[in-house]
Amino acid sequence: MTTTPQRAKFTATMLNKVPEVTIYFWIIKILCTTVGESFADYINETLGFGLTNTTLLFTAALVVAGVAQFRARQYIPGIYWLVVVLVSVVGTLVTDNLTDGHNVPLWISTTGFSLLLAVVFGVWYARERTLSIHSIVTTPRESFYWLTVLVTFALGTAAGDWTLELTGWSPGQSVLLPLGLILAVLVAWKAGAGPVLSFWIAYILTRPLGANIGDFLASTKKDGGLGLGTLGTSLIFLGTIAATVVFLTITQRDRTELAYHSDE
């Protein structure tokens, strides 16, 4: 689903810092969420880094990539999607730390992150009067955008894990609920639902979808998965992300070539 660019007066002249919302956007987003689940599990559990060390490692990597993203004056696919991958891992680890490290029930995490997301949206809109991703042309808006993305990953992880806890579904079955909800959002958007609201709901839902796909691929066949393991799943999806990003870098098919200039 795509949204219509919203023109307004801004105090910055840099190009929009996020990609156009095309099919490529949603493909890479889901791939990133899968990596966020499988790669974090591989580093934490298989390699034995532990939850705390894994969190510190990926948080440091996110800070470095985030600095590069904020310093860029326009959307650069390689940098942008690297940040998304790292945010997906860190967002997953935030929820995992609360659940496994501090024994916070998943329903509390889900509720807390939902309220936090509402606050972020509220402050963002009160300050900027728009939540459209087609207007990420100032540093404050970009800051709100990435904070929102981080919270949506943490929320999606908590809500997805809570759903599995309540239903006891197998990895394969667990893919169907978020997939069905995303299709419902798509139908609602086609029927005239607000594009900005539809985008952010779908964005949140891709987190449990990607995570459940990762679990399905990585889980053993005995547990209802395909048995690829967390490393195999991570390598396949990271390779696919890299190939898609290279394609987009060359073709520029997801570039938003709108510059917003101040008239003041």
C-alpha cells in the first residue's frame, strides 16, 4: 500500500529520508523482521553470547548505523535498510529482556508498548501535524520516525509472543493470523481507510508475521517447522535483503524524489 505525498512548508531542504512504499518496501520489511528474530536467537542462544551481551552488541551497531543514517541528506538504501535490520534485532531484544530477564508478563509488555506507541504518535503529531512517512525531511521528524519503528518492533514481538502463548499454535499456524490481519488492512485501505493509519497498522503487523515465519523456518520438523535452524534462516534472509537492496540501489525504484523547501 502507498500513501500520497503531503506537501507543506518545512525548514529543511533535504530529500525525504525514507523509501517509497512499494512492494519492495514490504518484502524487505518482512525479511528484516524475520532476521530480527532468527539472528538474535542465533547470537544469544547458539553462540552463547547471552541476552545482555547480545543486546549491547547490537545496540552499539545500531548507534553506529543510526549516526550514518542521520548524517545522510537523502534516502540511501544500504544505510536505511541496515538500520531497519538492526532496529528489528534490538526491538526484539528489548522485549526478550523484559520477558526472560525480568519476568515481565507478555500482556504487560504488549500493553506498555501500545501505550508508549500512542504517546509517540501523539507527540509526533502535536509537533509536526502529520505522521506521513512522505514528509521525513527534518531531523525531528526522522527522530520520531525511528523511535516509532523501534517501538513497533518491540510491540510486535510482545504481541506476537503473547498470541502464541495464548493459542499454543504451531510455527506454521502462527503465520496465518498476522497474515490475515495484514490482508484485512489492505482490503480496508483499498476501500478508503486512511493511508497513514493503514500503513502503521500494517507496519506493526509485519513484525509478528516475520518473526513467525522465522520460527517456522528455523524450528525442527518435530516441532512443526522446516528445520533450517536460526543460522540458516538468517543467512538466507540476509542474502535476500542484500540482493534486493543492491537492486533498488541500481534501479532507484523506491526513491522519493520530492524535495521540500522552505518558502519562509
